[in-house]
Amino acid sequence: MMASQVPKVLPQALALAGDSLAHGEPVLIFDAPDREGETDLVFLSEKATPELIRLARTDAGGLICSAISDEIRVRIGLPFASELLQLGSDRFPILGEVARQRLRYDARSAFGITVNHRTNFTGVPDNDRSVTIRALGELAKAAPSLTDEALQAQFVREFTSPGHVPLLYSASGLVRERKGHTELAISLARLAGLSESATVCEMLGDSGGPRSPEAARRYAEAHGWVFLEGRTIAEAVESWSA
């Protein structure tokens, strides 16, 4: 499915989730019990505010990362973190030793580089991170109308690395290739016809592990937010692609 191929009709839950993202509200996505078994709080990157960053770090508690589609990554020319580790291993052999070849829950990591917006001071306060993430979302929103050269120039003009916002890159086949939160979030954005950058943060529990899907669902219901299971998004992608 190409970015321009947006379904005319979505299942109600996905339509509600897409509308929520478009209006700057978060949605909660549970991947699967046989994968990470985690629920992520997800919002559209271009809608980032200091309040959303604060919500993610206080109510979710995991790592706040911004995902972009593989198409945007390729057009900008961004490497995966694993590729950088391998490239640096000739000079620093320890990098090749610590590079994780396979995750316990998946074939590979979605992690790329980390960035700050050039206007940031340290980059970590809610205000700074919201500026960085919102700029990433605006870049993703503008991407379809930009040449590759213009997209690259805008990325360089706005961001520095290393920074305090980790980038995640979706698989090129999205959920047909990999069913991580990166692919689930970008698939949802694509199905809803939104810009292809979403920010995700794992929801942690008081026990030290991930928040249970039941507790995450109750949290979503208490706030009036959409809770989705990953299979709902994957089935919609498969249905549209058939």
C-alpha cells in the first residue's frame, strides 16, 4: 500500500483513532501478547505540545520516540542505529560486539539516530522535546510536496544529532513485514490519511514491568481515548491491500 492509497471507509475504531490523532489527542495501542506485550501511548508528531510530552513521561513512563515511515527515511538518507554500530566497528571493535543482531521479541530494532531541534537549549525539557517532535511531524507532513533534495535540506536546517528524541523507522512493508508499535502507529496514520510521523511511549506499570492491557484499557476509558489492539490495525491493512 502506497502512502497515497487511503481507504475510503475505515472500521469505526480506526476511524475514531484517526480522528483523535488528527485533533491532537493520544490513542493507546497494544501490540500483541506474543510480541512485546506492551501498550504504547501514541500521538501524531505534528500535534506535539509540552502537555503531551508531560503526559507521556508521567502517565506512560517509557521512552518517548518519534517514528517516521520508511519512505521518508530513505528519501532523507537516514541510517539505522545498527548500521552505524557496524560501520564504526572497524575503528571501535567493541561496537560490533555489543550490536544486537536479534531482539528477543523481533528480528531487528527500529531505532535510528537521535535528534534535537536546532533551537533547543539542552533538548530534554517538555518545551524542547515538543519543538523537536512537532518539527519532525511538520517535515513528514510536507514530505509529499518536497523533492528529495528539499526534504534533506530541511532536515539538516532544523535538526542536530545526537539529541534527546530517538527516531524510529518503520519497515517498508509496515505491519505486513513487522508488527511493532512503529509499524502499527505509521500504519494507522497512513490508513487515516495523516502525516507519517507518530510519537510513541510505552506504558509502564507500578510493578516495574509493562502496564497490563486491562489496566491500559481502563486508563483509556477513564480519559475517553481510543484503545486499539495491533491486530485491528493489521487486519485493516490486509483488507485494504487485498
